[in-house]
Amino acid sequence: MKQGDLVVRKSYGGDVLFRVEDIRSERALLKGTDYRLLADAPIPDLSVVRDPESTKATQQVRVKVNDSLRRMRQQREQQSVQIQSDVRLASQLQNQPYFEMPGKVLHLDGDGNYLRKSMQLYQTMQVPAHGVHAHESQMADLLYGLLPQVKPDIVVITGHDGVLKKQDDLHSLNSYKNSQNFVNAVRVARQYEKNRDGLVVVAGACQSHFEALLQNGSNFASSPGRILIHALDPVYIAIKASFTSIRETIDLSDVIHGTISGIDGVGGIETIGCCRIGLPRPKAVSAAGFIKNIG
């Protein structure tokens, strides 16, 4: 067994697929390939996976991911149709083409592979996004410079987390691997913009301290049930916030149940959307993706 191998844990019935990040003595440091989980395990408990697509863990996740992405695209299509109808009914300029400005995302991720997947999804859904790969402990310091530089409408603070072994006090941040780091980053975001509708904050990873993240200023956070969350769950919420109109609040039930992990994985508070409609359509469309024609 070596660094980079794909493995499952025998003692957990092979429920999650991991990649070996490091080997220390007789234990391996593991990162989930689909879930934002950081774990370690004794090497004898690990089984190397040669064909990940054949594993039950991967197959189950793929079904959930495809369902979530399909729902996301359907909602986006329905939203575009509704926007066109609303703005034309509200305007005397019936034939005037409009344009759309979705909210801009700043995405900080403690995992480079997840960041690449996240940025690909933002691009596919035409959401303007700026991504940064950084260790969870560095995120708070980085945000001091990134927030005024990028000027996002939405910030995603995520990576890896987990409840430490032999920790029974789930109310203490000391019981979590990275929740304190996420809380520190959320506090910096709220120092920059105190209004939760002025900057939408999505924070947390697997088993993160949901209550602490909300109390310190996050709009959406993981994990109410201290469960594993999928790597794309924070991205799904950010996209939903980006395309929800500033005249509407993000539908909590809709956005939570639209994630792969569901209500035990992600929760949040009422939040106004970030998308704006404009008139008339500019002759030159922004290369950064801020403007998307809809008329």
C-alpha cells in the first residue's frame, strides 16, 4: 500500500472510498474521494480498490450525484423561463432583450481535487466563480485579502472535517478536526460584511459543528446530523444562491433537499438571493461570466 492508493475500510463495510494521503507508521491518513471526510485507519483494516467504479460505495454516490445535478439543471431551466415571463410582463418594452447577473462566488477549498470538480460545475452552470486551494488553517488569514480583492456575493468555506475519535462532547469545537478553522474563516467574512444578505456564507464539511458555524455568521452550514456530506453539496447551495433573485429568499426546503446529503447534512437560515436582472442587454458580454443573456 502506498500514497495515492484508493482504499476502503473493512471495519466499516467498505462504505466510503478513500485515497491514501500519507502513511505514518502502521496507520494511514485518508481523504474521502466523494465525501468531505478526513480520517485515519490502521493499515491492516484497509483494502486496496483497483476498480473504484465497481464498488458499492461509488455506485450509490453516483446515483445521488446524477439525481442532484439533474434537479439543478431542471430548476435552472424553469427559473430562466419564469424570469423571461416576469420581466416582460413588468415592462412596456416587450421586445427588449434583458440580461442576467448571477451572484459571484469565492470558493475556498482544503482539497485540490474537490476544488477542481467544484470549479467545473460552476463553469457548467455558468456561475462566475473564483477558486482557491488552501489548508483549512490558512483560510481565515487568506480571506482578509481575498474578500476585498474578489468582492464576492457568496463565499464557500469548505474542505475536510470530522469528529475526533473518543470525543463525546459534540458541543465543543475541540472535538472536531477543522470546525474551529472554519469558524475562524466565517468570522473574518462577517467582519468584512456583517449583513447576511450582503454576503452569503456557506461553510463546513463532513460532520462539522453546524451550530457554531451558524452562530458565528454562516448562512448555510454542515452538518446538523454530524454525517458525511458530498463534495458538491456546498457548491449546489452556492449555485442556488447565485441564481435566486434578489427579490426572493432562497427556498430552504428546496435547497436542502436538493443536496446529495439532505437535511442531516446541510442546514441554514432564510437568505435573500443574489441574482439581478438588467436592461438593456449590453453589446459586449462580460468575459468573466457576470452577464448572461436571457432575452
